[in-house]
Amino acid sequence: ELKVEQNPLFLSMQEGKNYTIYCNYSTTSDRLYWYRQDPGKSLESLFVLLSNGAVKQEGRLMASLDTKARLSTLHITAAVHDLSATYFCAVGIGQFYFGTGTSLTVIP
Amino acid sequence: NAGVTQTPKFQVLKTGQSMTLQCAQDMNHNSMYWYRQDPGMGLRLIYYSASEGTTDKGEVPNGYNVSRLNKREFSLRLESAAPSQTSVYFCASSENRGLDTQYFGPGTRLTVL
């Protein structure tokens, strides 16, 4: 059974600080997706990582993929309140397998 | 483009009642999916339809049925609702199955009493 684990599950950080969310998965895949979900809302696609070493950046968020380590990271630079949300990674192997999510709260 | 739409947004059922959740997409996608989201468990795939005319079970299909009515529409039916089916249900679509980015609808919040 494929397992996708995110950590931390909950993250409270101050504005202006940096932090990283980790996504580990248990089987080989070279497709990794990051989504954002605001409270009570749907999921919005952030990044698609399609190969080992892939790096994507959008604003204060940067995602990377290491397929050999079966690890993806979502790095937050100089956090702002608007980044408060739950972030999900999903591994694509025939279908999507989602992690449990990381609930991020950015405190002013 | 509305993207992926779902109806209803909220629903309360009594145990044993039945209902159908509707989903439609206007992106001409081939594949459609139904997920449920429960606290602390991420999203779990209930059923999917890789293309019009086909449906397959996902991770948690028990208690549900689906119909791919046409390329645009994919419905999820609960024949006899149980409290364990209290959840938020999301429909999603992608150009093709499995590897393309999935686009999600706004969700249906279902409570079974």
C-alpha cells in the first residue's frame, strides 16, 4: 500500500520567517503535485513536479522533488499571512495518493 | 469557464436515506474522480472514470455507486446513507487519467444523522 506522509501536520510561524514542509512517499514515482486548500474551500493546484531534481517556484513558495529519496519539499520564504492554508502533496501512480495535509498558520 | 461544478453544496440526510451528488466539468476532460475528505486523512479516492463509458473503484468504494452520464457529468450515489459517510465530497477532473493535474470542484458537505 502506497503511503504519503507529510510533516509537520500543523505549523504556526511568524511572518517573515522561512520554513519547509516535507512530503515522503513509500514507492517509486516521478510525479508529485502540490495543492493548497483554504478553509472551507476547494483544492487549488500549486505545482507539478515531473522528474527527479525538478524545482518550481511561485512567489514565496518553492517546491522540489528528489525521486531517489522519495521526498518532495515545499519551502516557504518570508512567510506572509496570505499563505495561511492547508497544503497537500499528492503522488501520481495511476491515480493520485494524497498526503494528510499540513495546516499552516502565519502569525502577524 | 466554470471549471468543475458540484451540487448540492450542503446536505443533511438521515441514516438509510439515499441521495445523488452531481458533478459537471466544462474543460472537455476525459477523466473524472470522486474523493472524500475527512479530518486528518487527506483525500481518498472513491471512484473514478478514466473515460466516458468507464468507471472503476478507488480506495474506498463501499457504500457508493457512480454513473458517468456523458463526458461532462459524473454522479455519485449513496443508496443507504450511514453516519460513517459524513464527509466533504470533492469531484475532480483531468485531461487524462492518473498523471495530469486534477482540477477540483467546490465540494459538497454531507452530514448523515
